Amino acid sequence: QGLHNKYLMSIGLIATCVNWINPHDISFPLSCTVKTRYAQKDISCNVEYINDFCVKVLFHFPVIAITPGQSVVFYIKEICVGGGIIKLRLPL
């Protein structure tokens, strides 16, 4: 099972349709946390700018089950600062 899980792990993702709640308060690279599933533990990451609606998210540690089409939500501490749609997972 460990080998199978290896192929489901991701080092990050590309998010599209990104909307920031207060875009003037956001600067890149952004160090924050994300959630890709409801009630999930926060995932520490760095977010890199691609364009006004698309970002690259690089996790501090590999994460399992990143699914294109699902939402990704960005947090600074416990404050939601934005969100988007997972376009692509970046495999381990």
C-alpha cells in the first residue's frame, strides 16, 4: 500500500479561477496554509504568482489525494484570504 500511496502524493498544485478577498493585501511569494478538503488539517505552503487568476502552490511536505476540480482555500492563520479551483496536481 505504501508504494500505491507514493503515486497519489503531490508536491503542490496549480490553481485557477483564484479570487482573493483583499487582493491589495496579498503579495507573492505568499507563505500561508491551504485546505483542499472540508475539515482537513491546514497544509503549509508557498504560493507563487502565475497571473491574476492562476497560482502555483508548493507544499512544505507531500500531500495525498489532491484532486483537479476540487476547491483550494487559502488561509493566513485562521483567516480565509482567498480560494480557487485545482486545475492540476504536481506529482511527487
